[in-house]
Amino acid sequence: MMKHESIDTFITDLASKAPVPGGGGASALGGAIGSALGSMVGNLTLGKKKYAEYEEDIRLLLEKLSQNQEELLALIDQDAAAFEPLSIAYALPKNTDEELAHKEKTLEKALYAASLVPLEIMRKAVDALLIQEELSHKGTRIAISDVAVGVQFLRTALLGASMNVFINTKSMKDRSCAEMLNKEADELIQKGTVMADTIYQNIANSLR
């Protein structure tokens, strides 16, 4: 599993011409890093008298962030797994009408499946941004800059994963299905980027 690889191995594989990991896996990893940064701030907040009123809230946020981080890491491998049938479908022969029909049907199914994983990465990124928004108000001020950094990782995960959705839906023959996926992706982009930019700017303003 790629989530158990060293950072050096992952980056080396990412830089190579190997089919995976690619942009989807990198986006998932970036999102996991964003969640981990939020967890760091939460852990630094626990036990501080100044933030005692938020103690239970912070513990709940930490549970959510930990789960989100693990889910995003799992999506690295899920993204790689979804790419394999897609690459096989693209390589299918199309010399006869029967082969062409089989290829189009197989490819359509693979394109749809390959769109679902990055869409899930986008959902998880937005979920984490909602948690970070609360953390930006309740987390220790000495590490609040790390919430802003985490937010930027999550924003990148969101937008990066959207590219993997759109490159797959663009090739789908079933345009109604493609537009359904695109619509959700667009809504997640709108919600997530506005949230990320607001959190980041509020923190930046507080530090200057």
C-alpha cells in the first residue's frame, strides 16, 4: 500500500513515468497533511488552561480529523486501483464493430469509476475544512498559523482532485451522468474555496 511507503519512495514514484501515483494520489496526500496539521494544533491546545472551555470540543475535532486523515490516505491507494481498469480499457482493440462496442462500454464504466475516487477526495477535503474553520476559533493562538497552512493543503487537495474528475467526465459518452458528477464537483469547489480563503485570510489578518 502506498500510504505505508516512505516519503522518498512516494515522491520518487510520483516523479517517474509510472502510471501511479499521480495527481489524484498527490491530492489525497496533500489533504491528509492538511488534516494532520489541524490535529497538531488541536493537540497543542489540549490541557491549556486558557482554552479549557473548548477542551471537549477540541477532543471531538481531533477524532474527526484523525478519521479524515486516515480516509484520505486510504484514497491514495483507491485512486491507483481505479486507474488500472481505465488504462486497460483505453488499450482494448477496436478493429471490429463488436470490439469497438465492447471498448466503449468498458471505457465508460471505467471512466465513471475513476471519477468517483477524486470526487470523494474533494468531499473529504471540504469536510476537513469545516473542522479547520472551528479549530481556527478554538485552537491555540501560538500555532494558529498552522491551521492556515493546513487549510491551503486542503484547498489544493480539493482543486487538484477536481482535475481528475473533469478529465474523466470529459471523455464520458453519457453526458447526463458526466454533468451530474461535474455539478457536484463544481459545488464542492465553490463551497471549499470560499471557506478556505476566508479562514486563511482571517488568520493572516490576525497575524499582521
